[in-house]
Amino acid sequence: MLTPQSIKSLSLLLMAGGALTCFSQARGADAIEVAAASPGSGAMAAAGTTNPAALPNCASTNYDGTRNLFTVTSGMPPVARSTGEPLTTKGAVLEAKDMPVNQQCILHVVRGAAQPGEITAGRYTAYFSGGGDGGAGGSQRFNGGGGGGASAVQNRMAVNLSPGDYKLTLGNGGPGGVACKDVLGGGPGYPGSPTSLVALSNGLVIAGTPGADSWKRPSRSQLEKMVGNKDGHGGSGPGKAPGGNGGFNTPARAFGATDGAPNPAPWVAGAPGDNGTGVLPVVASGIGAGGGGGAGLGNGGDGAGLNEPTPTQTRDFLPEMGGLGAGGGGGQGRETFCTAGAAGGPGYFALRRG
């Protein structure tokens, strides 16, 4: 039940109390530097939904009572255990273009005492972000690991909610880059989608990115045109927590992957993603590990690499999806195979009185 009393401090992740302009990421998939007008939006309802009557009440579909916020509840698709590629329910590889961009719902704001599923009009502090960026895929060439995805920009602002209905668009995380896309490397990760709150009475954007409800994820060809140097560096951008760099492993040179970065917003406490673990930067290992994702409200995703639970047994593991507003981990690359990057975490929207 969503009541005025349930809108309170945002659990342990919010301490105290935009828009995606550019990002870069890769190594197996190499670095991409993208200039975009706004941060990502994520989700389940089709982007550009124009009929508010068809949208559900946010209180029943998108409210997370444990963390006291609204977020994407559709989740990301399952991934193949061997490659980390997203799958359909029938086990086929799922293209990024077929993954949900955002999830939309309606916030009902009323004057006076609110009933279940409603919010009392008044002044609030809004905390929100779009989805985190996906990590890049690994590459067989040079045994290169993918860079970790950058976080979304974490926003905090005062809002005044008048009685009426508001459309909330919650940005989903960007899909991870494909593994071993070609001899040049894996694919770069996708940017996360933007988040916004819009008053239906007049179309005014109360918070977030204008146009988030109709934002479209770039096609693979468009994404490739945004790629910078193919060197496996992590994602980055103004106001974002950068992702870690992927590892590199050839007879000429070898170096390990790096961790993601903490988020610069002082009110969040998500942990940066770890680099691919257990992979020493020596040619003998023949593996380039993935970089860690940048932290958002939630933790950054860990990069892929080689885990050694015992001296006699080894197992490869996949990169980790980012937490709320955080970047996904980068995939690993080696001579025999490589893995896809992990998706960025979903966006969120939270309200606190005062």
C-alpha cells in the first residue's frame, strides 16, 4: 500500500536527504564515446505510449516498498550460461532492439488525505536516475576484456506536486555489448534509457529528461558509429561514475582489468563493480578480464574473468548486471571464446517529504 507515510528516507542507499550527455566504453567491444541529448529511460511499456488510460497505477506495478521507490519491475531477460547473451523464452538470442526500453505508469496525486495507491499533493524532494549503461563484450582478438558501463547521472531536486495525474517513465538499463562481434572485438554496450515525470494536465516535465517517454535506443549500426578508440576503456560521462577498463593479454603486453568508480553524488552509497577477478595479467593465462561497472544508487556490476575456487578446479563466470542506476560489467575475452557484456541497472524514482 502506498501512503504518505510510506514515502520516507530511501533505505540505506540514500544518504541525507539528467540527462545522458556522453559516455564511452569497451575493449573487447571497444570504447564508445556517445554524445546524446538526454539520459536513458527504461522499461516495459512500449516507448512513446500516448494513452494514459492504458497505463497502470505506479503504486501497484512499480513501487518497491523495501527500498521506498519506484523502479522497473519487468527485469532483464535471462542470459546464456556460456556466453552471457540475452535469450528469449524459447532460448534464441535476443537482440537489443527487442528488449524493453522503459516502463511507464501513472502517479495519482490528490488533495488532502490519500487513499491506498495515491500520493498527497505537496512539496517533495525527488531522487531519480535513468538506467545505467551496459558493459562492452569481450574479444578473442588480443584476448581483450570489455570495459565496464558507466552509471547514470544520479539526480536530486525539489518538486511541487499539485493534484492530478502524472506519467512516470522509468528508464531501463542499456543492454550489454555482444561477444566477439568480429575480428576487431566485441560490441560496445548500449546507453541506459532516461527517466521522467510529466504532468498529464499540461505536459510539463516535472523532473527528468524531456522526451524520455518516447526515447529510442540506438540501433547497432548507430551505436557502432559512436565508437571511439577500440582500446577497451570503460564508459564515462559528465556526472557519471566511470566503468573500469577491460584487461589485455598478448605476448607483447598484458595488463589486468580495473574496477568501476564510486558515484560522485554524495547521497548514494552504491559500491563500484569489481574487475574480472582471479586473472593475473600474464600471457600464460590467456584471458582478458572485463572491467567493473560504475556505481549508481545500487552497486556496479562485476566484470567477467576467471574464478578459481580451488587449486584444481576453475570455472569461467559471466559479468554482472548493474544495480539501480549503475553500469554493467564488461565481458571477458580469450583465445577460445568470449562473453557478452552485462546490462546496466534500471532507473528509479523516489519521493521524500520536505
